[in-house]
Amino acid sequence: GEDVEQSLFLSVREGDSSVINCTYTDSSSTYLYWYKQEPGAGLQLLTYIFSNMDMKQDQRLTVLLNKKDKHLSLRIADTQTGDSAIYFCAEKKDSNYQLIWGAGTKLIIKP
Amino acid sequence: DADVTQTPRNRITKTGKRIMLECSQTKGHDRMYWYRQDPGLGLRLIYYSFDVKDINKGEISDGYSVSRQAQAKFSLSLESAIPNQTALYFCATSETGGRVYNEQFFGPGTRLTVL
């Protein structure tokens, strides 16, 4: 199948780390993405990782890719209220221009 | 000014009506996409276009049609709207032969309610 799966909600305390997980099914995927959707807005690319990489770090964001388990995670360090959003995982296959999207994880920040 | 705009932003209509959603972009991208977003289901691709006059069906094209008569514009039509087409609709664009990771740029969305 072509399912990308994510938990629908994650609740963390402000200042803690958030870890959003995603599993995908297609081992031929070349790129995996994290998009962020803020309330009332469209999606914006947050970060991406190429399939031959294990990890990518960009300021407070760390992406980990485990190809063997087809597992992708997004870690947000020092979570802030501005990080409240829905985070979508997506995969792109080399032979197909389409992206396969997860359902999105809503990140809730507790004070 | 926003690079990808959608009109209208909100629309309430009745079953059986014809509805057109418009998307315009100033990014100069060749590729354009229409998605719908339903709670708990993520984004599903309705149609996509890689160039003017190029139209391709996505995952859920039944009940929808599109028109791409200019590079900057991609419109989505519901010929006879039904309640299960109530959703948030997004237009997106991407470059052809641009950065290999092929980022998509999204409009703000159109919230459509079919009564």
C-alpha cells in the first residue's frame, strides 16, 4: 500500500522537546518531507531529507530516518508556543511526481 | 503579496450547485496541484497539471474537473456539489527542474461547505 501514518495529536510542555513520528511503506521513496500548517494557513515546507541520509539537523529541528524500519521522525528542541501547528509527513517516490501524505499530527503546547 | 492565492476563501453552497474554485500564482511555476484536506485523512490529490493544457487525474478526481488555460491559473470545478465534498481545498505549485527536492508551495485554502 501507499500509506503514510502519523499519530493525530501530540501534547508537550513549553520548553520540552517534541518528537513527531511517521511511518511509510514504500522503500523506493527518494525524499521525505515535513510540512507545517499553522492555523488558517496553507502548508509550508519545514524540512526534508534525502533517502540516503540518516539524519539532518537545522537549528532546533532534527530529522531522523530509519530506512530499515521505514520510520521518520521530527524532533523540535525547546518547543515554543509558535510551534503549535499541524505537522505533515510526506514521501516522494522517484518514479512518481506525486507526494503521499500522512494525516498530520497536531502539536499542542501546554504552558 | 501572497505568491499563491485562492478565491473564494470560504464558500457555502447547496447540493447540486456548480462551484468553481480559483487558484492564481505569481511564482512562475509550471506545475500546479489541487488537494483536499479532511480531518484525520491528510491531503489527497485531486488533479495536477505540469503545463498549460496538461491535466492529470490524482487519487480522487471523481466529481471534480479542472482547467489550466494559463500558466498562472488553475481552476477546480465541482459540476454538481454533494455534501461529502465539504472539505478544505488547497492549491499548490512547484517548479519543473527546480531544486531536486521539489518543494510545493501552498495557497491559503478554500473552505467549502455543501449543504
